[in-house]
Amino acid sequence: MNIDLKRLRGDVKRLKAHRVASPIGKVKTGATEIIRSNFDELERLHREDGATWTEIASALAAQGVTQGKGQPLTGRRLTALMHNIKTRAEKLKVQTVVRDRTRILPDRLQEDGQAARKTVSLSPEMNRPLGGRTPDQTISEDEIRRTELAKHAHLLGKR
């Protein structure tokens, strides 16, 4: 089945022009922004002064902070907004840390102004003697199993 792309574009354009704007993600009452800007003070009122979230919400409502369609702010809604703001701030903080780690750092410069070379080497325990001989003290798999069993023998019942 073939479709008329020119007509499709026209229909989409017409429907898009008549689309109702979604309220999701748009500022409605401004309560979130007010709470975000005074977050630390609201937390201090609750923790240090001992005010309940309902009392704080009532005080904010008395100053004109509303929720939804002009309803006064409730304690339950205030705690939900506080939680959402805190969660969002933590998420942004983690994203910033990850972004900082992925940023390419400038090369370290030596005293003569040239970039320093990074070298990798084995630890002294991992280096073999120059003769190429392997040490005679290699432990077999069976010996490793027996020593591990001996470590945990007290946990096992008698046979």
C-alpha cells in the first residue's frame, strides 16, 4: 500500500496546529519553584524548629502558595514536592560527577613543557627473575582446595 506523503505532511501539520498544549512540565502555580528556592529554610524549620509539614504548608498557603487549581497547599503535597526536589538535586549531582569524570583532562606537562608519558609496569611480586625459571613452589589446585577446606572445616558437620 502506498501513501501520499505530501497529504500526510499536510494532515500532520493541520493536526499539530489544533493540538491542545499539555500542562505536563509547565509551570502551573509556581509552588515548586517557591519551595525549591526556599528548600534549605523549609528543612531547617522542620528539623530545628520542630514545625510539622502541615503547619509549614498552612503558613505557605496563607502567603498565597497554591496547588493545582488554586487550592491551598497541603502538608502531604508539600512533603511530596520536597521529596521530588531533593531527588532531582541528587540526580543532577550524580550526573555532574559522571560528566566530570568523562571529561578529557589535559596532559600533564614536564618541566621542559612536553607532555609526560605514562608507563605501566608490574609490581615487584609479579616480576619473574631474568633467568626465565618458574619458581618450584607452585601450589597445585588440589592443595589450594584442601587449604580452603581446612579454613572452613569448623563450619561443616562431622562426617
